[in-house]
Amino acid sequence: MSPTRFASEHKWVYWGAIVILVGLLITGLIRYSSVKRNNETLTKANQLQEELEKAGYPSPDTDTLERLLGTDGGQVCEDPGSALKTALWKIQQANGAAGPGMRPVITDTKAVEVERIVLQVYCPDELDDFEDSLDDLKTDDTVRR
Amino acid sequence: MSSIDTPADVPRPRAAATRPAPTTLTWVTLALMTTASVASLRAAPTMAVYGLACVFLYLVPAIVFLLPTALVSAELASGWNGGVYRWVSEGLSKPLGFLAVWCQFAMTIFYYPSLLGFVASTIAYIIDPALASSGPYTAIVIVVLYWTGVWVSSRGTKALAGLASWGLIIGTLIPGTLLVVLGMVFLGQGNPSAAPMDSSHLLPQWTGLASLVLIVNNFLSYSGMEMNAVHVSSLKDPAKEYPKSMFLAMGLVLLIFILPALAISWVVPADQLSLTAGVMQAFDAFFSYFGIGWLTPIAAVALISASLGGMLTWLAGPSKGLLEISRQEGYLPPFLQKLNKFGIQQNILVTQGVVTTVIALGYALIPNVSSVYWIFSVITTQVYLIVYLLMFAAAMRLRRTQPDHPRGYRAPALGVLCVVGLLASLAALCIGFVPSSQFGSGSVWSYVAIVGGGLVILGFVIPWAFLKFRKPSWKTAPATTPSEGEQA
């Protein structure tokens, strides 16, 4: 029997994994549907669009911005200067590995700067903490535009 | 025949008495396990930023690192059971074999906290984004998921092979295909690609050292391709099936890395990807374009299952290799060599679990640890490169010293492959000493000292201590010899 099939001796392992993943899936779908768009999300999205254009970045789609950032910046503004968020954020400034070969690289300057603008618009009170880690980041122009 | 398959009439040490018959894996399952341990969609948004140049950034390392690693390990595994420890032991020396498997094992310890930290933040993305910055929440998720992984691994290869394979299919292959199909639909509708796709964008921007760091560090994207060779004895016909398994895995890894990254770059401009501050927001931006943003939480669950599947393969592989050589050569105390009723290295897994838990708790709860955690990822990848240096050197030597040893697969131009692989590994080792973005404006020499010091302690001092203090009574299994019944 192929080990990829449901071996009876491991059925609780498989069923446990399925139940947890389905539970997460249902939770995620319910939470997604609870995200609402209103005048405020549109105002913020337009404001961000203006700021990005002013800084020389392409104009993003406001629908996407409303969905992603809402009125308060969503996850982007959830304590971005905290050690854990900074650790995750810094680990993501990495090569193209998905396994243990993940290793930091020298990040593209413009790609990092965008986040500063998002924070300025959506959660300026979080900007100071984040600025410290951003200012200390050595960058270079590694993306051909 | 490997050390595992000693005939029943040979007296066996007590530690091995409970070992059951080897589990049979199909070559396709082993290919899926290998792919699960290396590839994931997690890296797709990161590489999508580079647009068409991401093809170059994955293909060049594939030619100079993936191809040599895959072909050389296929030849070695088709001739010698047991993975890197056995290859290096036979080709160079037993202490170097221990060093190879130790480095493969040690580097994973620092991998789990960052992997599971990512899983915790993805779960937080689904449930409540505020949780992502909570240390206790992250610590609990890491510990629970890690120990669940240890429990699953201790149930045997069959249990983890199933979960890893399904994790790859559900978490990477299906959503990856969806990304590529949507990307093609986007282009098919007549939309211009967000990232320029002309020939002038085939190569990444050259800015000197920063670009070199990016290109050479990408060699490590393929690290781990040889890791599942330790399960080769679970195949029915290892000599023929392992090379087939490696070729399938190589193709899948390339497709998984390149196509979804390209698809994202077609739809979402590079600078918009970066305003997302996370992998899930990048997927959200992609799906939102098509008006199917509700797929984002589904993609999150898919990424979680893929990450956990990948973790299971890493839990089982290196520790099994460490056990095999330790039993034969007495490199570890008998306590660590104890097997459970499924024949799994339970005590190594548990000890590794305790160490990982301490590191993970530090990562989640101590601000200074989490802030500099990225440097551990540099040190551990440096340590891992030692494995490749030893593997390529051993392969060359085995061709010379044991040219007639039966091999199910002979890699073409092995010498060239090994030299290319050695040079690529050396280049990656050297570039690891160049400070990355996160080190900021700190002294270069401090960085070199930290990375070099970590490399020496983790990669040389600790394994040397095990070798130095081992006792003859720690041998619990007969050592294998080159002539001892290999499969052809």
C-alpha cells in the first residue's frame, strides 16, 4: 500500500490534521467575509495612492488597498516595531529559498521604502519604532525596473 | 544491505532489538518528500519582486548547485545506503562522515523556530492579526506544532511520508497551479504584465556586491535535495528508484520555484508586493485583483500545511542519519541511540526537541533573540555548506578508490559535476561572510567574527567534542564495510 494513502495505523494522525486544517479554513473564510469596505477605507486608499505616486511608485489598485489595509492598516500596522514582527520581517528579506537554505540578502531599496509610506498613512504612531529598524537596514538597487 | 538489514542470525545489540522491518516507500513518495523539504510557495512573493530575472536567479543556481547535488547524490545513494554520513564515511573517513551528518542535523535546529514563527503568523493572519506580535502566542504555537511533529515522526516513516506528500500536494502543487493558471488568464485577457518581460529584464540589476550576494545566496535555495537519501533503504529497488525520484523532485522544485513567482510578477507590480509586509498580504493582493480575495485564507491554510509537511521531512531525515553512524561508531551515548517500537530514533528526536524548544522560546519571548535571529540563519546555512563540500569530495574519491563498486546509477562527468558543486558551495560559503541588509552599518569584521565564530563552534567544536569523549561501549551496532552487501 502506498504510504500516501490513509494507512489505518495512522488514521488519527491524518484525521487530526484534516480537522485542524478544515477548522482554520472555516475560521479564515468567516473572518474574511467580515472585512467591510466603507468611505473611510476608500479615503485611506486614495491617500496612500497619492503618497505612493508622489514618491514615484506605480499607482496601486484602490480596491486591493481597501481590502488589504482597511481603515487601520490591518496586519501591517499591528505593532510593526515589535521584536517578533521585526524578526519575521527581517527573515523575509532573504534569498529564494523556502527551506533551511533561507539566508538574508541585501534588500532592494525601493521595495523596502514603500512600507514606510504605508505606515505614514495608516498608523503614523507606529512609524517611529519601525523607522529605527528601517533606517538601520543596508539596501541597494537590486531590482531592475 | 545496510546496517539496518543485518540478518536475523547475527546477534544484535539490545538497542537494535526492537527495530522492525524497513518501511517501503514508492519512488514517487520519496520524490514528493524531497520536494516538500526544499520547495514551497512561501518564497514566491519574495522572488516575484525581481520579475523575469527570477528565472535567472533560480536557473543559474540550478545549473551550478542543484544539478551537481541531485546527480551526485543519486549516484552515491544508488551505491551506498544511509545518506551523507555513509557516503562521506566510505569516501573520506568515519569522523568526517560524522561531521557531515552532524552539520546536516545541527543546521535544522535553528530552522524550526523561524519556520514555525512563519506558521504562527500565518495562523494569526487567519484568526486575528494582533496575535502575530504576541510572544506567548507564538511560543505556544511553535512548541505545540514542533512537538506534534516529533510525535508524528516517532510513529515511523510511513506516517510522515503521507503527511509530507499530502502537504506538498495540498499546500504547494494545487495552489501553485492555481497561481500559474490565474496568471495566464491575466495575460490572456490582454493585460500587460506588471513586470517587464522583455529580454533586457532577463538578468537581475547588477549593482556589484549586492547582486552577487543575491545570486550566490540563491544557490542555497536547493539545499536539502540530498537529505532524504537517508530513506533510500525504504525503496524496493533503491539503485533504480532513487535516481528516478531525484529527477522528478528536481523538475518539481524548479517548477514550484519559478512559475508561481513569475505568475505573481505578471499581476502584482514589484513595489506593490512590498507594501504588503508579508507573504499572505502578497497573495491577498494577487487574489484581490481577480475578485476572489476569499481564496486568501484558503491559500494561508495551504501554506501552513506545506510548511508543516516540509518540517516533518526535516525532523526525520538528518536525525536518522545521525543515529545510524552513532550506533556503528559509538559517537553518541547509548541513551541517544534508543529506538522506539516503530524503529525511530525517539530519544534523539526528544533531545533535539528540548534544545529546539529552548531556542524557540527565546525566539518568541526574548526581544534581543528575535531581533538578531536572522544571523543564526546565516550561521546554520554556513554549517550546512560543509555537508556539500564533504559530499562532493567523497563522491570524487569513491569514483577513484572504488570504481567497480556496484552503482545503480553513474552520474555523467562526475568529476566536472563535483568540481562545479564544490566551487558553488565554496562561493556560497565565502559570500556568507558579506554582511546582509539586516546588519546595517555595523563593522564588517564584527559580522565576520560572529558568523565565523558560530561556524567554528557549531560546525567543528561540538562534533569534535563528541568524537573526543566517545567510549568504545557506546557502539551498539556493527560497523558497515564497503563490501557488506550493497544493493546494486
